[in-house]
Amino acid sequence: ISGINSYIGQALYEELRNDHIEEDSPNVFYGTLSAEEDLQDPQGVTKVLSRSKPNSYKKHLLESDFVVLDLHTSDLEEVASNLSLISSTESQKTLVVISNVCVWGDTPPKLLEISEDEPSYNFDLEVSRREVTVTVAEQEIEELDKDQFDQDEEPQEPQEPQEPQEPQEPQEPQEPQEEKPQQQEVHFEEASKVPQEPQEPQEPQEPQEEKPQQQEVHFEEASKVTVQQEKLRVKIAPFEDSDYKLRKAYPKYEGWKTIENQLLKIQNEKLKCYVVCAGLLYGNGEHLLFEHLRNAWLGQPLSYLPPGDNLVPTIHVQDLAKIVKFTLENHPPTPYILAIDSTPDKKQKSLVEAISSEMGSGAVQELNFQEAAFKDWAEFLSLNLWMVPSNIQTEFHCIEGIPQGMSKVEQEFNLYRGLGKYKVFITGPPAVGKSYFGRQIAEEYNLPLVQIAEVVEEVTNAENELAAKIKQELQEIKEKMIEEAESKKKKNQELDHSKINPRIPDHLLGEAFRWKLNQNNCRNRGFVLDGWPRKYSDAKYLYLEDPEDEESQVVHSVYPEVVIQLNASNDFLSKRAKDLPEQLVAGTHYTDEGMKRRLAAYREANNEKTGPVLTDFFAKKNLEVLQLDYGEVDKKTTSVSNEEIIAKIKEHLEQKGKVENFLEEVTEEPKQETKSLEQDKSFLEEDTEVEEAPQEPKRGVKQEVEAFIELENLKAREKDFLEVKSQPYRHYLTQEVIPHLTEALFELVKTKPEDQLQFLADFLYKKSDQLK
């Protein structure tokens, strides 16, 4: 196996090893290493071959019964040399070359002739052209949005379109096929989806006996059509493995195609040769789609290349390994195997949306042309190939494709990348600082902060069964409250029913929190749950599979791993609320009466003398609760700073090790020094929405503050002035120059020519002619 330590090589090794079955005579593995991969060598490989020792390398290569050469990580000259060496072998051997569908990247769509009574469009995905009609007498192509085709055969002399009445000689590589009178196959380039750069001619098309109903016709130009009947109607058809002689590679992959052809031309009865052409690879922690999976895990929008309706063949890397194994052991009849999955909807945008919705926030965004040029995955997601997989009879891992297999892909991503999560619940009396410390921990570990106000807003605005259930029950409760209020009102008293707003019952609030904590961001990254549940019965509604049965199992997806209780006395908490600025307290529950009422409710719900308290629920499930005293507790003053509280929480969290969650890759604002709780309003519950009142600068630094503000204003005015002055030039460059330069650079990166400046000059010269 070449590149046995690579992404593909490791999947092959794991699939082909049989030491767990054949302990006495397991498979023996030799392999080379891929220098491009920062991966460890698979344990169990008998010998790692070095290219610096050619004699040993050739010896083991020729001794191997099965040889797998992966073009993704191999030097093409070395592969060509290996093929030449193996082609003269006198021992039974099976050789597989792993390629990918970029070798088909510039292949025009495949068209088949259809009869007059057959529907002209049987393709259930969007394609720019749905029917093509060719009339010999007038040499016209109707309903075609492009007037030039690219011929995938030997170059021929152009034919004069003015003399259609004379029959034209058939093209040299194609002999008349009398057994195919019913269908003709037509190939052309789609203007919006196939690069228009001319490609090198391909090898002649040989008659295909397995398709007796089809005849192949190739167009060079719309005005130079060679057909053998008066009218031709066609439909788009998928490529099959038997169509491999039609393939046209991206310029970058012409070398790959040359290797494929070299392999397919080998004639040796003792040597079985196969090309396994893989779709875009995914799974096992990701390779090309790593950026998409990482951004989905972080809840960020995923990018796609507009318009996104191109068809992208895909394959899980484990299924690629299974196909290679089947090929090595069973020798299928076709030498060219299309290793792609059976994804029902292969549109690029649909694939990206599936990843985002199943693993992330569901948000996707278009990636502009300039940014796409620097993305490794862009050339693969820009493919537009309708293909059907080869007939391989094996037990696949994820043959259903990305949309249906995202749960497997997500689990593998977390496992292979070593991703973990913290699930934290912070509880305590009102105004003790739950929201403040919760926010600090959430920012420190890149965790979603879940608060009651956010949950209520999201669930009531959602369009699902739970939201409908909550709205219906709230309406019923409101009607009862109105009825009761009407029965108690005074004579001639008018009631404003709009002011009657019932609270969501606790059992439904538990369902709402469970719904929130099971969303993708919390499921992947964990969470910090702030302040709810408040009492023992709330915990049963949220955490138990059956809230009526205390012995039932907990719902592990929402159950916390760390529980923190902050403690302080009523007097301490009331004084803290009273010391807050009046502007901050207005409109909240932190008035004197509000604090008395809420503290009384909390103490009553968590009174050990009257029944089980909230922390008893976790104690019964053998989950330790971290008790932290803050301020005054039981009339004893505890002098603990905010930093000390946070340090204790972090130490408790990291007892089992610090988790990996891409925290270092998330752009964050520079952290400021931790404020005291009295200066930061975030220790209040989330339903406090009043902004903190502005405060006067400290005496002695007022002049410095004013000077700083004036300097910033001066910088802003200077920036605005330069912005205005540069507008005409910027507009001119943006409209007239930058789009063409960007297009040229994109083609440069895609083609990778030896003389880059000459390539740019030629490209811009041609573009100038086109614009003229």
C-alpha cells in the first residue's frame, strides 16, 4: 500500500487486516509513507519501505500478491515506473490504482437519443438544458444555451456547414454499428458548469457491445453537426463505469489520467489491473470536508459555491476501502470502477445544507469567487458529474451518503479529532452570580450558555409540535385566568386582558429545556445551564425519562457532568440588589419586594425540612455537587474573590482532563480584567434588560479620557476623508479590473502552469478579445 500512513492508506489497512480472524497466518503488509500526511504509521505493518533503498523496495513490491497505489499521495513518475516494473511479472498479482473523479472533471454531459413518444427529461435534479432538438436540413440546435461542443475524440478537419445535403464520412475512430439503430449518444459542454478551456484529444471510442441500443455521436460545433437521421431528441443520462473512455480530466489531473490509461493497457494474463475512481472523500475525522465539519461543530455558517446545483459524487473513505478489498478478492469484470455512494440528492448545496442542519446551526452562505480560489475543497465541490456507482456486492458502511449518514460522520469526527465537551449546571439563590460565573465559564471553554429567557423565546417562536403544545396550554391557562378575574372584578371595572400573561408550566418548561439542550451546538460542544431547574420537581421534568418515576433512567444527552451550587445569605443578596443603581433595577425583579418574594420562594423550594431539595436529586444519582460559598453565608463572612471562584470551578471541570473543542481556532476579543459583581450586571438573571447607567470618569484621569476621545474622533474623520477620496478609483477597479484578474488567478491556481506570468498574460489577452 503506497502512503499507508495517509488518510486513505489507514482506511485500507484497517479494512484489509485480518489478524483478528487469521491469527496463525494473517495478511502481511508492506507500505511506503506519505510525507504530506502528519500521521503515525499504522501499528502492525510488517515493513515500511524506503524509496532510498530501491532494491529492497522493488523486491517487496514484486513479492506482494496485492498492490494498491494511491495517486492522492504518490509521485506520478514513481507510479508509472512501478507499473512498468509490475507489468512484466510472472506471478499472479492484483494491482489497483486509486484515482478520483476529477479525472472526469471536464467531461461533457452524456446525452442519449429518445423516441418521439418518450419524455425528453427524466432527470429529477436541476440541469440548465432539458431537451435538445437537432435538424439536419437546417443544421440548427433548438433549446440549446450554448453553440459550441467539445469533441472527445481525435482531432478532425472542420466540416463545412453549408452543404448538409451531402452525407458526411463517419469519423475515423467510430465504425457504423448496425446493431444500434435506436439510440445515439451525444456529448456537449454545459456553458455554466463545464470549463471552456480546450482539452487534449482523447483516445478513440471503441464500440461498446454491452449497449446495443445506443450509438455515439460527437459534436464539435452547433453548425458542424454530423447526424444520420433527420431529427434527434435526447435526454441527459448518468455516466457508468463502462463510459470511462469518454472521460476528460481537469488540466491538473491529466497526469492521473495518463497513469490510468497506462494501467488499463497492461496485457498480462497473470496480472489483474483495476482503476478505482473515488468520489469526494469524507468520514473518519474528515480530510477535504474538514473545514465544513469544524465550522458546523462550532455553529458557524457553512460555505458553498453558488449556485450550488452542480452534482458532486461522494464516497465514505471506509466504503472506498471496502470496494478496494472486494476488487482485490473478487476480480470484477470491469477494469474501471466508480467508487461513489448512493446519495439521493447529490447537489452541492444540498450536501452542505445536510452537514449544517444535522451537525450545526443550519446556516449556509455563498462563497464568493475570490475566496474560492484559495480553498482546497473548491475544485471538488465545483464538480458537476452525474454518475452511478459500479455494481459492488459488499456490506457498506455509509453507502446512503452524507445526508442520511450524518450521525455516523459526526460520531467519527468527534472520535478521530478527540473532541470532548463539558456539561455544566450552575444553581443558587437569586442575585448570587449564576449568570456572571456561567458566562465566564462559557467563554473560557467555548460552551453555549443556556438561560431561561433564551429558551422561552426560542421555543415560543419555533414551528414544531412542542411549540404548538405550549401555546395551546398557555391559551387555556389564560382563558381560565381571565374567567377568574372577570368573576372577581368590581362593578363597572374594565379588565385589560392583554396584561394577563401566564407563565409556562414547569412540566412544559422541562420539555423546552430538553429540546434546547438536544440541539446541535449543545450536543456537540456541551453547555453551561444557568439557573434552571430551580427545585427538585423541575429536575425530574428535565432529566428523567419518566418524570413520574424517580427510579427511571436519566436522559444522558441533557444530564450534567458538573453541578455547581453558589451559596449566600438572604441579607447579603438583598443588600447587593439594593446597592445596584436605580436605573439597573427598574423593570426587574430586583426591587426590595421582588427580592423578598423570590428569595422566599427559593428557600421554601429548597428547604430540607419540608422535602427533598434540588441537590438531593443529583446526590441520588451519585453526582457530586461543588458547593461554593460566596459573600456571607449563615452570618459568616467569606472573603472570596471572583477569580478564586472561577479558579475553583475550572479546577473541578478539568479533573478528568481538558477537552479539545477548537477553542484556540475561535477568534475572540481580548479579555478585560474581571470586574466585580457590583460593576457587572451579568450576575443578574437574563430577564434583566436595562443597560447599566453611564458613570463619570475617575477624578484625575478625566482630561486623559477626553483627549483620548478627541484623538479617536480625529482618526475617524481622517478615515472618512480618505474613504471618500478613494471611492472613484475603487469603484473603477472593482467594476472593470478586479473581476477579470480574480478569474485569471483562479484559473492559475487550478491549472498550475510552469510559466505563471505568461499564463496570466495569455488569459487576460483572450479575455480582452472576448469583451471586445
